[in-house]
Amino acid sequence: MCLAVPLKIVSLEGDGKHAVGEAAGLTQKVRVDFLPAIAVGDYVMVHAGFAIEKLTPEQAAENLACIEEAIHAL
């Protein structure tokens, strides 16, 4: 099963194709070339290492809360 996860962009690489995203204290290198107008502080939905959609902070918080709820339901 594949899962897309919301991450907050914490840094951008100079080439414009890579960024570092963070959620729950964990970081991941992310490709952002599908979303050209990404800035530090933006939230993105990440699937298979690619940012595929920009999210509002509220959307990201709701998604993260659902993931947290699912983890604790196990």
C-alpha cells in the first residue's frame, strides 16, 4: 500500500528540484519540480519522494491528525 504524507518544507536546494520536508521531527529529501512555486514554510503532500500537491496549513494538520489517529488505533 502506498501512502502520501504531508510535510512542511524546511529548506530548498539551489537547483530548484529538491527540498527537505519535515513532519513529527523526521525529515526527508523531496523532489519539488512538479510544484514550481514552493517556498520554505509551505506544506506539501509527498508520495514516493515527490511533492505532488501544495496544502494549506489546515489541510496538513487535518491529514497529520488522521495519520496519528490511525497509528494509535492499531
